[in-house]
Amino acid sequence: MHSKKLAYRPDIDGLRALAVLAVTLFHFNKQWLPGGFVGVDAFFVISGFLITGIIYGNGPSFSFADFYGRRVRRILPAAIFVTAITLITGSLLMMPADVKDLSGSSIAAALSAANIYFWLFLDTSYFAPSSETVPLLHMWSLGVEEQFYLVWPALMIIAMKLGGKRLLAASAVIIAIASFAVSEYYVTREPSFAYYMLPSRAGELLIGALLFLWQDSRRVSTAVANVASFVGLALIAVSLVMLDEKGGFPGIRSIIPSVGAALLILGGSNQAGLLPKILANPIARKIGFRSFSLYLWHWPVLAFYRYAYGEPTLAGGITCALLMWGLTELTYRLIETPFRSHSPRWLITKATPIFATSLAVIAVSYVLVQNKGLWSTASGKVYLAQLNQHDFNTKAASKFPFNCQMFKNDPELWTQDRCLIGDKSTPAETLLWGDSNAAHYVGYLKVVAENSHFALRNISHSSCPPVRELKGLVPSAQQQSCQEFNNKAFAESKNYRTVIIGAAWDNYAKANGQAQFEKTIAELASNGNQVLIALNVPVFEELDRMCSAKAIRFPGMDCVSKAIFASTSDSKTNAFLVELADRYPNVSTFGVRDQVCKSGVCSAYKDGALLYYDRGHLSMIGSELIGREVIKTGTLPQPIAALASKAQQLGRNSTQ
């Protein structure tokens, strides 16, 4: 090694600005800059270049203590500050399960192991929409860099002592090639490992290291610098526009932006070049100085916004941009800059508060994990009670014992008393049968039956349409159970005066199931049953069941307006079923569209209460609320009103 201090490079701060803006724009909207995530790769190249230059340039006077002291002062203060604020904010606003996950990632971030944590515990990929609400996900890149800092300096010292610069360069080449090979191997086999882990990312850092070792003893002419800069800029531009997450990343594709960043750094070694001058302009340098704080803050701000409000609107995006820049400026001025400088007593004045804050983050996170994401306070207990009530109010119909919905055929349910609903003092002359779309009418029918004094038996099989022929409508693994259930249902239906059938008719219609619908209705009608077809409920494609739960604490959420859509006509499948029913004198239909859709607008909420469990299923409580509404307003469908014991008795007397 030789003793030659690395000179300040203003163009590198400009490159930092380009990298952080690319990442930030990508995270605002992926369509704006499909490959914006490669800004992280540019950061890796810059880090590899600078770290190698610092170690190599110090020569025999290199000190591990001084090196790691600088890294601690440079990275940890801002990183742990952002982690702490994000943890506190999340613990006050997010759902307990999400707070628990945030706490786990906070511990990992404090230990420089966020990338390992997300590789092991994040149940989705970095690019998946659900990952966009994980507030500390971006800390993975710091984990990669910090782990590189633990390994690379020692390898450099050993290689230089054993074989000088030549062995060091050869070692870096071999490790870089191996890293890109590992990355390419795992990018399709285990994408999370390829994306988050140092073995598959080290190549990008080592491209920067190799660049320093190559150009350290060379003088780059202005002409060569200009060519290198423009080729590098072209590679970065191609990466930003042409690369996207669909093709898998990193893999060997990460070589493109990495080499592009390296060529821009190479071009900047001659400050007379055109692009280095552009990159070194005051605005770019100002952003570059703050690039670390901006990187730290941009993701949590967007993650919290998306967690509560979804994709940013124009106003929301502007608000996020202003907030993240304000936090960036505050962190840069009050945290980054003061802690970065060296002072004789820095271990006491700077290292102590840094590590104390890190330990506090770990301790608080541990407590929150143990408490399942809740603070053990009076307000925390009130909040838990509110969440439990919300969970009960929006729970799926299948979670209630009087709803006899099975997931595998169970013949015993046909005789169990718990499957009877309504006025059990009267004989059950009505059978409700079908799949989960029949089951979510149980609450509605239970309320009506109790009010009108009749009883019915409900029984359903998930994902099992009430038809004879199941081919093409049910997965092969479920066909036997479904067929056995339906055979029993067809046989039992003859013992009931009225049969109500319900199903996810739209889904089965898309699989060309209409012919089977017709055969089912024809068979039931010929048995002399009164047949009622329970129509599909309106479907809310973007419904978020947890929105109203989040709104308990998160300010400004408007869940109701997000769960509406304009509609003036029913679905084609429901229209087909109505027409089918009209063919028979003893077949009719009913549904809840009139209660969900009013004045041309469908809403999943009624008086602020969510009626649905998911996009296409009523919750049990929502089903009951609709039942109470039709009773209160006198809008009970005539076929349902006819199930009342008095109505049935009147029908018998008229016949006699």
C-alpha cells in the first residue's frame, strides 16, 4: 500500500444525487422510472470505490479502529435515528401484527442485519405490492454495505501483505465473478437471497474497488474521461428505462448499471470533462450531501402513506415529498453533520449516545414483540378491545358455529342441531345449500327467520357449486369431497318444502357452468320444491377489510369512500339466473343488491359499518345488518317472506 489520501470528488456527490433521486422516483411510482431501483447499485459501486481508496490510500498507517470509527460516525447516527423514529411512529399508528413485524426489522436494522432479516422473514419479494408498506425494508442495503465493511478491509490487508496490489486485484476479480455467478444462480431459484444478501451483491461493490485499483496509478485524459462518462451515463439511462423487476434482479443484469456507475466515476477522475462538471453543479452536490438522509427517510414516509391511504394522489405525493425533504434536512443538519466529525472525546460524546440509542431501539422492539405489537398501557388495552370488536364485526361467516360451512365433506352436519337457525320451535322446512356464497346469507336468513318464526337448515361446502356435474368447475383434488356433498344435498333436498341454493355463480359461469345451473334448477323444480336462487352480491374488487381497523388510530383515513363504485345494473350472471328462474312457476330469486347499491352507487359500508368480509363475501354481522334493514323498511323479498310459518300455513289452507 501507499500513503495517498483520496481527494474529494464533487462529481461523486452529483452521482449520489442521481442515484437517490432515481430510487425515490421509482418508489413514488414505478411507471415513472421502471429501473429506478438500480440507484442502489450505483451506491454500492460508489461505496466500493471510496472504501477501497480510503484503505489503500492510508498505506501502512491504516488503522482498523480509525476506519470503523469513521464508519460508525458516518452511518449509524442517521440510520439509528430514522429507525427509532419509524419504530415509535409505527407503534402508535400501525396494527399490532404489523408493529410486531416492524419491531423485528428494527432489531435487525440496529444490528446491521436488516438484509438477513428480510431474506428470512419477509414473506413476499422486494418488488411485491405488499412490501411497499414495510417501513424499514430499505435498510437491507445498509446491511449489505455494513457487512461488506466487516470483510473487505481485512481481505485487502491480507492480500496486500501476501502478494501486493496484483494479488489484491486478482482476488477482487475472482470474488466479483463468483458473486455475479451466485446472483445469477439464485435470481430464479431463491430471488430473496439474490436480492438481499451480500454474496450476490458483493460484485457490485467490488466493481467500484477494482475501478480504484485500476485508475489509481493512471492519469485519464479529458477525451477518455468524456467517452467513459457518456458511455457510463448511457448505461445508467438504459438501466433506468429498460430494466424492471419482471425480468429478475440482480443477476448478471446488475452488471449494466454497476459498470455504468463505474465509468461515470472513472470519467470524473479528470475534472475537466463535461459530465463531471455537470455532476458537480451546486444543486446536485447539495442533494448528494443529503443523499444518505434522503434515502433513509423517503421509504418510511411513502410506506406509512401507502399503509393508510393507498397509492399517493397528487396532493398526497406533494405532501410526502415535502415531509421527506423536511426530515432529510433536519437529519442532515442535526444528526449527520454533527456526528460525522472526529473529536478527541468522540467515544464519549458521540459513540455513547449512538450505541445507547441502538440498545434502546432493541429493547423497545423486544418489548413490543413480546407484547404482540401493543404497548402495555391503558390506551393500549382500549385499542385492543376496539380491534377485537372490529374483528368480530367483520369476521367471515364460516367463523360462526351456527353456520355449517365445511371445507371437506362431513355427513354428520346434516343431523346436527347447530345447523338449524331461526325459530327452532317450528319444523325446518327450508334448506340453504351451496358454497361460501350461500353461507354468507346465513346471517340475513337467521334474522329474518327469527323475526318471521320459521326454521331452516343451512349447510355448505367451500368452493363447491350446487350442481350435479363438477368437471371444469372444481379442482380435481376437491372433486370427490364436493361430489359426495352434492349427492347428499340433492337427496336431502326432497325432504324440504323449500330449497335455497347459493354459489359464486359468476366464477362458475366464467368456467362455462351455465348448462349445469340449468340442469340443477330443472331437477329441483321437478321434485316439487319451492326453489330460491340466492344471487351474487356486488363485488368490491379493491376492498380492504383492515382499512376501518387501521382508521381507529391512523388520522384522516376515509375507508367508506374507497369502498364504493357506480353501478346501475346487475351482473350478467345474475340476469341469467333471473331469466332462468322465470321459466318455472316454483323458482324465484332474491339478493341484497337493493340494500348494497342505492341511487346508482354501491357501498360496502352501511352507516359507517363494513358489511363485507372480503371483496365478494358478506361478513356474518354485515349479513345480519342487511336482514334487519329489510325487516325494518318492509322490503323483505316476497319469496323470503313466503317462508314464514304463517304464510306457509295460509298456503296449505288455500290448497285445501
